[in-house]
Amino acid sequence: MSYKVDNSYQGWLWEKLGKKCVENLKEHGFDAHLVETVDEARDLILKMIGDFETFGFGGSDTTRALGVMEALKDKGKTIHDHWQEGLSREEDLEIRLLQGRCDCFLCSANAVAATGEVVNVDGIGNRTNGMTFGPKKVVIVAGMNKVAQDLHGALRRIREVAAPMRAKSLGMQTPCAETGFCTDCNAPQRICRVTTILHRKPMLTDVSVILINKALGF
């Protein structure tokens, strides 16, 4: 007799955790939402940002999975995306700078604490810079797999889950990309160099956090 796992309980548990997280994010000044599907997230985001003209995208699989970038391109909007192929080093750097000066910056989070903090670790810093000051609007999107119970858990998630998987996906020559475990290395290609915690919404930046009741990204 075969045993079938009922994944609906995971969605139920994430929904409860997500509602708690949204409540605390709102207490901390963020515009926060919990949606069930990628399509709902895309429609909500496009409604939020439709009046802007220039957009920056941080290095994120999650935001690209939504189809927002394609929808914006179809509307003739200007996109600053450093993941384009064939960029020179100078072009790459220029795009990263423009991401911090655009009308709207879209990115994901490495972890979100249910207590209402957003945590990110960068190798370069264009994402962490862009989400704190510069753009008129910031949209942070995360799957519920990235939500931890508290700030300590969020930092632990990045160290034990997000960072090794991200380093592996980028083909980095780091200990975690080989073993799956963080050693707080000094490898030249280490991607964990800048840590930011949004304890509250930055004073001069309009930030929306959208949680999707799915597993998305690293």
C-alpha cells in the first residue's frame, strides 16, 4: 500500500505563519501582503507600480518567475537588469548603479522574520542599497519558504540554506558550494559580504513586502 503525502497542510501552516508575518510587517511600517499564487502576486505588483517609468531588478529568481519584467517591457518601460547576457564589466556596473536611482526597484529577500524584519546578505551590495534608499518605490517578494519564526531564525536560514544554494547555483568556488555547509570562509568568491536587516521601513522609502504561499527561490 502506497502512502501519499498531503501537501495541503504545508500551505495551511504557511498561511498561518504568513498572516502573523504580514501583521508584524505592517506594525513596522511596511505595506505587506500575503497572496496564494504567483498570478495574484504579479497582478498586485503591476497594479502598484503601473505609473512608474524606470525599473531596477535585483539578482533574484523569484521576481523573474512572476513575469513582471516581461509585462513591463511590453508596456515600453525602461528596465535596468544586470542579468542580461553579454554585458561588459563597465555596463554591468552602470546598470547596478541605475538600479539605485530608478523609480521602482524589485527584489526578493533571503529571509523574512515572522516578527517583522526583512533580512538580506549580498556580495556586492546593489540590492541591499537599492531596497533602502534611492528608488521611489521598492517591492520585495518572497515565497513562504523564506519566512522564519524570528530574526535569529532568519539569519540562520540564510547561513544554512540560502547562501549555500545560491553559491552553488552561481557556480562559485566556495566551501559551502562544495559541502553545503557554511564555514564563514574568506574565499575570493564568497557571496556573503554585506548583511542588512530592515527592522522597520526606511524613513524615506515606500516599501511593499509581498509573501506568496508557495516555495520560491533559494
